[in-house]
Amino acid sequence: MQVSLVLATVGRCDDVGRCLQSLAVQSDMNFEVLLIDQNADDRLVPLVKQYISVGFPIQHIRMDKPSLSGARNLGIERSNGSIVGFPDDDCWYEADVIAQVRRAFTSQTHKDGVVVNWVEQTAARTTNMTNEVLSNQAWRAFRGGDASSISLFFSRALLKELNGFDVRMGVGQWYGAAEETDLILRALATGAVLHRLPEAQVHHQYGAVSTGTFAQRSQRIRARARGTGAIYAKHQLAMWTVARGLLAPVILPIARLNSLSAIGIGVWISIGRIEGLLRWGWGEK
């Protein structure tokens, strides 16, 4: 079973090189990379030529209009593998990730996807990832844990059945995040079997959301929160789940006597979620 890695990128070069280098030293090389280049310039051409010259399995695909979800869908369409993963352009893999993912898909029948371990995200949690099957009920209650897109490896057949990512969600869109949560919820709704795979480790530093002025951070967080609000409406989640999601970002920082800045960020999260909920509920299909 070959793995296709859809690497969507815009605005970066050195980070892309680090990602590709981590793939070049995988213990299992049964994979291909589909580099979906959304840059207006040719900044990645020398890097791609360098890797092609040594026989590295990479396709360089240009895309004019930046769209993270759109780029990933293009990669799914062009992919050849039966398993598809979605590394960010600034993430990197431990050396055995491909081997562990392929082994997981072949070790059990009827496995439709795995969620690997994002190391930095795990370090920020209070509980460790366990080797469990994702629960549709828990995910619909926002009690299923986390699963970033960089940690997802789905069967290509399932992705095709789901029509890939919802292009209305993700970086660069008005609903600025939650495309991976939407994908997981749609997959679980079909009865797909998704397992966590904690031994496979990927890396991605926390960054852009926490940088800049308060106003800049607030607007980035607000845009991302709209994606969560859209999830509430799109998947018709329970009223209690929605109410908790709208109120908790403000109530919890106040209850914990956090700083005014933290409370302010919580307010913008709630505002973004309300905006996403209302707009999707009124205008989207």
C-alpha cells in the first residue's frame, strides 16, 4: 500500500526543505509527495529540481488561487497511493512514520484511517494519546480529543467517498479552520473506522496564532473560531454542546482569574463561533 503525501504550500521555502528532508530519510520509502505549490513565483523550483535529481518521488503541481482545502483536494485527485496524508509545509516526520502508518493499515481489516501523534500538541495536553478507535458520539460532543490535519492518514477510497475537504473551510477562507474536524465527523458518520496511532510521531511548532499584536491575534483567532461555529450548524450538534462551546471561552478565563488579555481572546473566540454558526445556519448548504 503506497502512501501519498499531499503537501500544500504557499509563502515558505526553507520549511518545505526541512519537511522534504525528513521524508528523504524515512525507513520505508513506499510513498510519493504531491507538492501543491500556490506561490506566484518560482521559489520552490530549485528545491524540487534538487530532489528530482536524486530520484525522490515528488510531483510539483502549481495552483493559481491559494486555498488550503482546495490544494489538498487537488492532491487527492492526483494521488496514486491507497493511503493519503497531509503534512503542512512547516512540519516534519520522525523516520518511521511511513512504515508505522503502512503497517497499521495492513495489520487490521476494515481500517479506514489513522490519527498519528502530533508531538508538540501532545506535550500541551494534560492526557496522553491512547491507541483507541474514534467515537462518533464523542466527537459530536466535542469530547473526542484533537486531530490536526497533519496527523490524519485516510484511505484514498474514503476521501473520494467524502469528496475530500470542504473548500469553504480552512486557512484563507472566511471559516478559517475546522476543515479537519469536519472531515472526521463526516467520515465517522459513514461508519468509517479511525484509529489513533500514538507511536507514529509528527512535529509542528505552535506559531502564527500566538504572534503579533493583540488585535492581530484576535482577528486570526476569530477567523479560526468561525470554522468551529460552522461545525455546530453543519453537523447539527446538540444544543448543550453548542452552548458550552459559545460560553466556555469567556467563562473559563474569568473563573480562573486569567489576565484581561486572555479574557479578551476568549471573547473573540466566542464572537467568531457565533458568527460561523449564524452564517452557516442561514446561508450555507
